[in-house]
Amino acid sequence: MNALLTGLASMSGLHDRRAMDFALAKLMLATQLWSFSSVKLLRAVGPLNNQHWLTLAHISRDRAETQYDQVWLDISALPALSAHPQREAAIVTESVIRSGTGPCLSVFPIDTQATVCSVLEVVSEAAISSQTEKLVDCVLRLYENLQSLLDYGEKDALTELLNRKTFDTAFWRAAQAQEAKDTPDHPERRNPEAEASYWLAVIDIDHFKHVNDHFGHLIGDEVLLLLARQMRTSFRFHDQLYRFGGEEFVVLMRCGDHANAQSALERFRLQIAGHDFPQVKHITISIGFTPLNINDTPSGAFDRADKAVYYAKEHGRNQVCSYSELVQSGALEAQLDETNEVDFF
């Protein structure tokens, strides 16, 4: 029991979701209060009508390293929700699902919200006792509470998108992945998905002050909330969506090339232009975007995308502008980073 409490105390001090997922899986495998041969933490991701299982952490007694799925994987490459009926049943019934007589599979539900559903799947040589189930459930409830605290600190109170203070950490991870992609002998280059690049987009609502002045701030807040919901439906589950304050939103996404990034952003622009907002009816957005470069910084990348969105607003609004294309055309002067490298896609 002391080892379990020590592990829980260590986990409660973590502020990184992946580290917390790994800590939970390792704790479940290592504790002497029960004996599991395999522990897998999974989350159902994607649209509600087409969800797949993403492995957050997988550890077993015959495998030294914790395995996990990269969040940017093509969702169709992941196992479909229906391919694992025990996991699906645990979510639907909100109860532990047991199968097998040796080895035995036990699936514990973690989150049962409409859009976030996770399970812990453990394998044991014999059926686990009811007392063990209660202990595991207590650990998972603590894990849920810790995740909720992270949500509270990382998410915008109104839209529930990520907030600005979480951006730097995500940016540096993306920058590291970008640098690894560009390393010729890096093993990930053998994976076509790893050839994709990261892109930063800034989204600004056109004439938002007019909305607040004519309809009031409550309606303005409703527009922000509905725009955030539209972002979730338009972008992929692994795209990082932020509200930076006021009517300014940011997307950190992974796309194959410049054309793919522009297409995704143009699709979202058209989606907003065609959406019927209560009372306000129709709004438009201006978008500027830029690729992440080697040795990039959060402020440098944001400044480039912000220059592009400012250009869009100064030249008619309701459009998507690429910083790289604006530089190539001569509409903007190239911004030099600290390594004196010019941004081109």
C-alpha cells in the first residue's frame, strides 16, 4: 500500500498529460497489491459516429518501454470503436467489463462524457477480486480529478479551447517533431505520416466590435462559444485549438504540405461564412498562417501568422492568407529569424 500511495503522490505532481498517462500505466503494473501482466490506457477519438481507439500508454511485463500512438496518426489507421466490444461496453454501461478465464481481461471506464471517453484495459492470469476492482477504481477517480485540474488550468473558461499559457509547451513539442522530421537519418522519416509539417494559423473574427456594440456582450460571448464549437467539428482531433483572448483564435496543426494546410483553413472559413449564428446571423473570419521552421520560436511563428491575418483584414477580410505566399509575391517583407533564415514553404 505504501508503494501505491507513493506512486499516487508522484503522479499528482505531474503537469504533463503524457507523463501522467505513463505514470498511471506504470503504477498499475508495478504495484504489489495486484498482479497485471499488461496495462493499456486508451481513449476514443474522432467524430462520434466514427470513433477509433488511440493508445495513450501500453506497458507489459515482457516489454521494457511504454508504447503509445502518435496523436497525429491518420484516424483510419487506428482500431475502430466497434472492433473492441468490451471497451465499448465499458463506456456505454459505465461499469467494469470482464471476459476470459485465464488470461482474464478487465476493462475499466474512466471518462464517460459525450466527447471524451477513456478506458483502462488490464490483463491478469486470474479474475481480479472485487476488492482489487474497488482499489483500481479509486486510483482511476484520482486520475480523473487530476485530469480535470489540468483542464481547469489549461482551458479557456468560455470556449473550453486551450488557453494561451499552454501554447508554448505544445509549440516546442511540435518544433522538436519538425526538427526530427527534417533530420535525414531520423527513423521517423520512414513513416509517410512523419513527413507532414506543422502549421500555425491565427483566426480573427471580422467586425467583432460591431457584434458587441449592436447585440451586447452576451451575444458576443455566444458567437465566440459557437465559433469554438465549429472549430472542433472542422479540425481533426489532434489539431491544437486555442483561444488567445477576445476574438482571436489559434490553430496548431499537422498537414502534409502548404496546399493541405490552406485547404483545411479555407474549408473552415467557408463553414463559418455559411453558418447561421442566432441573432447575429452571419459573421466572417480572416485567417493568416505560416509553417513552423527549424529553430522557430512561439513568438516568431505567431508574429508571421499575425502579419498574414492583418494583411487579410486590410485587404477585404473573409479570406485565408499565407505568410509565405505574401512574402514571395512581395506583398510582405520577409521576416528574418535569429538564424537569419527566410520563411518559405
